[in-house]
Amino acid sequence: MIQRRSDVYMGTCCWGRGIPMGYALWEYTGNAWELRKDASIPGAQPSDPPQMPGLFRGQIRATPSIVMMEQSS
């Protein structure tokens, strides 16, 4: 028998969501997306806000963080 987890936990490392670089929470204000929480690990940054407009004011969307690439000299 396969057990399935019904809860989803987005901790600081986000392994529960399969997002090892962290995540960002964006809130739709009615006009634009604003960053509400940056849970990126060191060396990563939030990805861009969602491309689609929100469906309602106060909508929250989670996006994965991305690794910041170092420029070689």
C-alpha cells in the first residue's frame, strides 16, 4: 500500500516541494504582483513574478528560486 502525504510543507530548504533552491511568495495587489516572502537559500534569488495577472486581489502564488550564476573573468 502506498501512503500519500496530504500536507505540503514549504520549509526553508523546500525539499517537501522539490524546490531545493527555495521559493518566493508573490501577492497580487489588483494591479501587479508584489514579493511578500523570499525564502531563497544563499546563492539563489526569487524568479520573476508570475506572467499572468492575478484572478483577485490578495491571490498568492509561489515560484521557485533560481541560482544566481557567477560571471567568470
